[in-house]
Amino acid sequence: MEQIFELNRTCRKLIAPFLEDYTLDQLNAIPEGFSNNLFWNIAHVVVTQQLLIYKLSGLNMLVSDELVDQYRKGTKPEQPATQADVDLIKSLLFDTIDQTQADYGSGVFTQFTEYPTSSGFVLKNVKDAMAYNNFHEGLHLGIMMSMRKLL
């Protein structure tokens, strides 16, 4: 499991510079051919990790329901992100992974609701969810890398 957490941190280390190196306008810009922006993709991976791991395990998430409603699958930016939004996601980017690892080590993930993903993979337990989450975050990192060329 250590490798799964390390891979998740590695992906987040590649995502984090987007929040530092791009202006608020760039983070909010939706490039032609895309339905979301850089910021949405970053917030989306934070929210999705919480849904896949905590929500499906019947536990309280480390993010608000409001954040989930804004950035869950099927949403799109309804309003521009503010600097406060960016600061919040910056703080959650690694704190959520650290807390998940601590919670996993403490054995809090005792139940799980099976979930068929949109890519056809069925998550049967929290380990599956953690592994799938890394795949999901890698997909969004690739999208972000494509987007940045158009900004």
C-alpha cells in the first residue's frame, strides 16, 4: 500500500505547480475544445479521491458537500474560481492524502460499497478505490498538460 500512497503523492506533486505557476485568469480559462479549466481539473481530483475512498467507505469526507457539488463528475465551472478557492485546494491537495494514509493505517476503512466506474472497472474495496484513484488522477494530469499548451 505504501506504493499506492507514494504514487498518489507523486501525481499531486506534478499537479501542485499548476496552482503556483499559473495566474487566476489562466486557471479559470477554458481552452477551445475543452469543457473545463485547469482549476476545475485540480479541484475535481481532490473531490473524486474523497468520494471514491471515504464516501464509498461510509465515512465523512474531508471536503465539504459544497465542494463536491461544484467539482464532482459531470459538473463544469459555473463561476470563476477565486484566490480563496485556489488557497483551499492548495491546502487540500496533500492534506487529504496524508489523512487518508493515516486513516488507512488506523484501520478506519472497514466497509465499502461496490462501485462500477465509468471506465468499466468495478471497485470492490478501498484498495481498489485507491489504485483506481491514481489512474483517474493520471488521466486528469494528462488533460491538464494538454490544456496548458493552449493558455
